[in-house]
Amino acid sequence: MALRFQNKTAVVTGAASGIGRATAKRLSDEGAQVVLADLNFDRAKQALSQMSDRCWAFQLDVSQEENWQELCRQLKQRGGLDILVNCAGIGITGDFEDMALQDWQAMMDVNLTAVFLGCKHAIKLMKCNESDSSIINISSVGGLVGGEDIAAYCASKGGVTLLSKSLALYCAGKGYSIRCNSVHPSYVDTEMLDPIASTLGGRETMLEAMASLVPMGRVAKPEDVAASIAYLASSDAAFVNGHQMLVDGAQLAGIPARHSA
Ligand SMILES: NC(=O)c1ccc[n+]([C@@H]2O[C@H](COP(=O)([O-])OP(=O)(O)OC[C@H]3O[C@@H](n4cnc5c(N)ncnc54)[C@H](O)[C@@H]3O)[C@@H](O)[C@H]2O)c1
């Protein structure tokens, strides 16, 4: 495998599971020192066994500014930050009229406010870098189109989409060598789908139903998304900025023939 990230330091939030863990592994395999940042510190430490010995774990509640300040203090001491992947996220589904304010707020805190906090503190560190730095925010297809039973999730992910574009413009305007892009997966086979599986007749039935909605006929693996994130993090994407990258098996491309009128 190419070593595109030698001498680079990356922070991946939500790195204890799913897309975040696959991304941390991909960046580590390509030479990066990766900080696996997650609320679940035990699982983040366990995931280190799949990474190079340059990687370390940090207990981060992405919604808490003091946690980001402490992480950035440690990064500064260890030489700075080149890549930030804001991947931690939660999903709560249900009827909009029954949604509790506390569920709405939780989704905004973890999916959107946390991305603001991570970007704010990362930019302060990255703007001192001599070479290109990259921020990748994980949104969703639900950050580009609405969803009947996931209104709060879509609202939070739509916020991530436009925050990312705004920060691409902000950094370019300031003359910082920092790119900011968003990634938009559709269904990815991770633990985030567990609560839905229990309401859809089990995991296999759910995955089959989801796959039937994807023109490529399958849901994504976490590694599919990790590879796209690694591209955006790398100098191969040196002029890709403010971009919303779909990783959705063509789900949002249009109407498949079998569904057309
Ligand atoms: N799985 C999908 O189908 C799918 C589709 C589109 C987008 N996404 C997005 O991809 C990202 C990763 O999701 P996943 O599928 O890998 O989920 P996952 O549940 O496997 O992993 C999420 C991780 O985030 C961590 N986390 C949750 N709250 C946190 C907090 N407050 N602070 C720090 N860490 C916290 C969890 O501990 C967990 O390790 C999320 O932003 C999600 O919205 C997922």
C-alpha cells in the first residue's frame, strides 16, 4: 500500500467503531500517526491493536469544548495536526411529532456542534503548518436530501454540508493551506444500523432491503468510505476543496430504470 501519510498526524473521531475505525486503520496503514478519539475509550484502545504503534487513543466527547482543547494541547506538544476526520455521530429515528427536544438536542450536539468545535480548534493548529492540511467531515446522503423518519438527523447532517463548504471558503480567504470537504455515505454496514435492524426483522433482512434501494445492489462497507476519506486527506486531492463527496453506490444519481414511469 502507498504511504501517502508518512510524517502526518491525523485525528479521527468515532474511531472506536464502524467508519471511524476503518478510516483510522486506512490512514495508519498508509503511514499516519493516528489519534483514535472516541467517547468509548476502552474500545478505542482495543482498536489500537489493528494500527501501527505510532497511533494512540484519546477519550473525547466531541460535544465538549474542553475535551477538544485538551486534545489540541497534547497535539501541539507532540508536533501538531495535519488531518482531521470528524466521524463520530449518532442517529435517532422516529415520528417527527413525537420527537423529544432532548433527542433533537443530542443529535445537534454530537452531529453538528461537535463538528464546529473540532474544526475551530483544528484550524487554529493547522494554520501554522507549512504543508497542506485537510479536514473531512462525515455527513450523509441525509445531509443532501431529507428523510421521512430522520428529520433531526438530516437537519444536523445538512448543517455539516454547508459548514464544510463555508470553512473551505474561510480557510482559502484567510490564505490558510487547509482544505475542507464533506463525505456523504448512504447505508453502511456498521453498528449504527443496529437499532433499525431490530425493527426490520433482523440484520440480514434489513441489509437486503437496503441493498435493493441502491443501484449497485449492496450497502457500503466501512472500508469503502474510508478509502474515499483517505483520498480527500491526501495530496491526490490537493485542489479538491468545498466538495460534497457521495459514497452511495449511485443512490442519489437519479431514478433507476426499474422504477421509472
Ligand atoms: N452507518 C451508516 O449507514 C451511515 C450512513 C451515512 C453516514 N453515517 C455517518 O458516519 C459516521 C460514523 O458512523 P458509523 O456508521 O461508523 O457508526 P458507529 O455507531 O459504528 O460509530 C460511531 C462512533 O461514534 C462514537 N461516538 C458517539 N457519540 C460520541 C461522542 N459524543 N463523542 C465521541 N465519540 C462518540 C461512538 O462511540 C462510536 O464509536 C456518523 O457520523 C454517521 O452519521 C453513517
